[in-house]
Amino acid sequence: MSLMLYNTLSRQLEPLRPLEDGIVRLYTCGPTVYDTAHIGNFRTFMFEDLLKRYLTYSGFEVRHVMNITDVDDKTITRSQESGVPLTEFTADYTEDFRNDLDLLNIIEADHLPRATEYVPEMVAAVEQLVAKDHAYVTDEGSVFFAVASFPEYGRLARLDPDQLRGGSRVAADTYDKAEARDFALWKAHKPEDGAISWPSPWGPGRPGWHIECSIMSTLLLGETIDIHCGGVDNIFPHHENEIAQSRCLHDGPFVNTWLHSEHLIVDGKKMSKSLGNFYTLQDLLDKGLDPIAIRYTLLGTHYRQKLNFTEERVTASQSAINRLREVVRRLNAVPRDAQDQREHSMPDKRFKAALDDDLNISKALAVVFGWVGALFGYMDDRILGYGEARAALDTLEQYDKILGVIFIEQEVGSDIQALIEERETARSSSDWTRADQIRDDLLARGIILEDTPAGTIWKRK
Ligand code: AMP
Ligand code: ZN
């Protein structure tokens, strides 16, 4: 079976057939860097990480671009409020974003283009749209896309064409655009924009958000690409508008497969900055949660289902990860002379079948845990041979190329590391009282110590 993905455009599962054999061109809408990203945003970025890791596991070469939106109303206003020039302001948040990706073990895109790097190319595209009568210039020097000029508008979001037309004409003095549904390709400079502007044939201004993605996708990946992703809130208007612009600029499709992840929610509501119901990654780390347990939580629910985020879920994820790491420790401890007993088969087929089915990660994890449970049983009964244990370890390593939660360097703070070492010294000098005291202290801080024949290991509670 080949990988089936749910294409938002057709509302159907479709086999992935890349334009070029063996290569997948992937564009994912990135963050607007006016503030720290919240873990709702990372739910979408995590789904994209799963997709990319699974494509790589399946043998594709993935060419991945994620844009950084570093100019819009919010970035301009916030940078002015904080008195930091826009470039520096957005560079700081971009750095924070990249650090968070790293902590969550999300593989960074091959390119992270900033919108402000491509303004001349965006201006050229807007000029073409004006020349082709798909866009018009207002008196103040803004440029709007004329939605009426693109009959396919609304196909992705399944908008009702009658509704779109009905009552959409607005008085010019209210909007300065011909129809309410028209959207800005270029925004004329306003006094409140301060020093932020670029030259254009229509006067100084800056690009609209939607044209940024159309241009960066085309320039870096080509006029037609395989997959474009975002959260479901991107379907309309952002992705609908991207399609309209790109289709009016070039012949042929813009994107073959559109994938959208459902929202991360809190108490039934979308996590968002505007509702104030959000956590940043740092907020959760400050509560003592492990970034990899957060990774597992964001990863573990199918991307087209809403994910209700709770701390209990993160705790459950930590236990699941501990079980996987425990099986690795036990497999590593199988002695060299343990005889292979049976034809021990790996669950590769079922694991792959689950992920081929529109990235059904919950099913894939159920396959892994069923198999891991069996491995524990064999090891308890001492009927797992050395060769079988090595093969199982190799398989877990392969699966972890997708999961990214088992074979990673774990770090604890230097104070905790010092306590672990102090306890080792206490134990070697038979100071059991001190050793136990340190063990209890660490437990109170969420660190469990286990003394194994190979030395003391630690894990999070
Ligand atoms: P933004 O920085 O607002 O442009 O958002 C970056 C990405 O995060 C977009 O793909 C959004 O669709 C996605 N996103 C925003 N809020 C959530 C949420 N609560 N759950 C999942 N994805 C989200
Ligand atoms: Zn975008």
C-alpha cells in the first residue's frame, strides 16, 4: 500500500504521487514572529514533523520550506511598542522559535525564508496580477486582488458562491476596495508603520500576508508543489487566497495535496493568543514537564482530530516514553550467550500500514506498544535471544526516526546532575542515609533513580 493522505481540496483520501519520483516538495506555513509561539502552533508544526519524518522513512527525499512571517500589522505594532527595530525584534522571536523546535525535537525545514527577503519578487508578482486584470490599485496606493476575476475562488474552503456574491459589494468609503471579499496584495504605507516600507510602482508600502507564501513557495520549490500544510484555520482565507494568486500568476495547479491539522484545544476552545488560553513551551517547562513528553502529547493524536491538551496527558506521555526507554535498557542487557529461540517477527508491516493510512499515529503506537509488551514478556521468561534482542533494538531505532522520543540525549540541570553524582559517592562509601536522602530529594523534584547492574539511571516521574 502507498501513503494515503486526506486532501482538503478533494475532501478525500488520495495516494501520494509526487511530481518527481522519490522527491516530495513540501511547504508549511510558518509562524508570525511577533511573540513566542504557543503549543497550539506547535501541534501543527508537530504534525508536519510527523509527515516529513514518515516521508523520509518511506524513502522519499523531502524538500521542505517553512516561511517566517516577519512583517505584518502585529510585528510592526509590537516592535514599535517595545522600541526595538523590526528586524531585530523579529530575529529574536525567530531564534526563540528555532530553540523551541529544537527542544521539541522537530526537524527544521531546509529553508526558513523570511518574508522581508523577497519583497522585490512579491512586488513583481503583484505588478503581473495588475497587468492581467486580477488586481486593482486604490487611490491610497494599496493593491487588492479582485476575487471576481477568479471563478474557482472558494473551492478549497467550499464556500457557497451565492453567499460570496450576495451583499458583498461595499461602499468605497468603508473599505476602499471594490468588494468586501477582495484582499490586499500590497498595503500602502500608513503613518503608524513608521520606517517600515519598501518601494513599489504604487508608492511605498509592504506586501500582504497571502502573497508572501505564494511567492516563497514558487521561488523555492517551483510553480507546482506536492504538499502544502497548515492548521485548519489557514484554509480560509489564507490558503484560498494563496491559490487564487498563484493560479492567476501561473498555469497549472499550485499545490497537489493540501493537508490541514485540527486545533489543539483547551476546555473546548482553540488555544490562541487572542483568547488568552495559551501556554508557551517555556510555561510548561517551568512546571517541570519534559519537552519530549510534550512532543509525544502533540504527536500522539491523529492530526485530523482535535487534541484536548491537559497536564495529565503529558504525564501519561512520560510514562509511555519511560516504557519505551525501559524496553531498550532491558534489550541492551540481554546477555550475549542468550540463545535465539524463535522466529521473532517485527511488526513493521502493521506499523507502516497504520501510518500509510493518513498518518494514523495512534494505531501505529498501539502496534508498537503491543509488540513492546510481548518483548517484556519474553525477557521476563528469559526466552529472548541475543540476536533477537539486537534485531528488536534496530527496529526500535527505525521507529524512533519517526517518533523521536527514545534515543535522544536527555539533559537534566547541572544541580540535579551534581546530586546524582553525590549519591554515587555516598553509595560507594556505604553512606546509605545520605544516598537515600538524595534519592528522596530528587523524587520530590520529579526524578526517579534506578540502580541497575550497569549503574544508576534516572528518568522523569
Ligand atoms: P500563526 O503564527 O498564527 O500564523 O500560526 C502558525 C500555525 O499554527 C498556523 O499553521 C496555524 O494554523 C497554527 N495554529 C494556530 N493555533 C493553533 C491551535 N490552537 N492548534 C493547532 N494549530 C494552530
Ligand atoms: Zn502561509
